[in-house]
Amino acid sequence: MSLLDVIKTQSQITDSVLVSFSMGKDSIVTLDLCMKYFKHVQPFFMYLVPGLKFQDEALAKYEKHYGVEIIEVPHFENADFYRYGSFRDADYSVPRVKIRAIYEALRQDTGIYWIAGGEKINDSIVRRAMLKHSGSIDEKRGRFYPVMYWTDKEIKQYMKMNHLFYPKFNQELGFSFHSLAGKELSAIKRIYPNDYQRILKFFPEAEAGVLQYEAYKQKSGDK
């Protein structure tokens, strides 16, 4: 089976697709494939903190390259962070938000039903079970998984062969910013100090994890 068989089949179902775009390697390849095989492609990006310069600059490059505006929406975990006081004061007036609600809002706003994501069967045991159950075309949930059967090596090879842009911040940080863990925020603090301060405006208590991580790292280095 060719790695492109999956998306070729998906492109026979519809000519329009939303793409969940995190700027990680899997989603970069997924977006590029969708641009090649679907007539109408609308990427969307879920942020933990709006207006981070290192993310905005990268998103702007993808928008220019593909000639498309990327929709930015709050990550569904943000609602729980605000409601239950994760890394900030609790605010129980904030309603819980499930990812399905975000998907439905995007569908209503764009008129596009199918959503493509970069999930792969080799990502984890949980992911393998989910994708084995749904298949690469999940009609019940309206989801496509174009790179479901790809390996990490094949993802990297495709990016290299097609000269796909990989964000500078991913290379410098070594990850796609997707959590408020002390280790990740410590790297942002060091490399993007202004963005780090912006993160703390939204999640001031996240600094405690950073200080704890840095103290542990310094102690380990002293041994």
C-alpha cells in the first residue's frame, strides 16, 4: 500500500477539509498533503496563550506559503485551566469546554464537516487502539487521518523531499509548545523571554514549576 493511498481515498469523499495544525512535524505534513489533494483547505491552530510572538511569526509564514488564513482558537484545555485554577486563580464562572464543541463551532463557522489530523498509529498504544478502531476515515466523528500509517522516519523524509518549513522555535526549543510544564517553560524563558512574560500574565502560578525545575537541574548539575 502506498503512503498516499489513504489521502487519495479521503479526497474522493469531499473536496473540503479542516486541518488541525499544531506546527509539529505530523501536522505540517498533514497540512501539505491536504493542500495537494483537497480543493478547499482551512487550517486551525489551538493556542494555550494568545499572541505569542514565536508562534505568530511561524503561523504567518505558513499563511504566506499556502495563501490561506489560519484560524486561531483557544485550546480546549484552557477552560479547565481557568475554571479550576491550574497555574492561576480559579474562576468557576468559566464553563467547561470539550474538544467536540470546538470542532462543531469550526464546522459551523466554515461550513466544512471533515477534519484532518496528524495522528499516527505508531504514536502510542492508546493512539494505536483508537485508530485501529476508527480506521483512517472516521465517519462517525467526521475525522480523517492522512498520515495514520506513516512512521516518524517517513514524516521526516517527506518534509525534507518537499522542503517543508519547520518552525525555528521547534528547532530551538526541541518541542512544539503544548503544555505549561516547568521544563518547557524554562526553555521558553531562556530563549523567548518576552513571550515567557506574556505566558505568566495568563498563568502566573506556572512560574513555580519553572523555578522548581531550574532548582532541580542546578542541584543535579552540582553533583
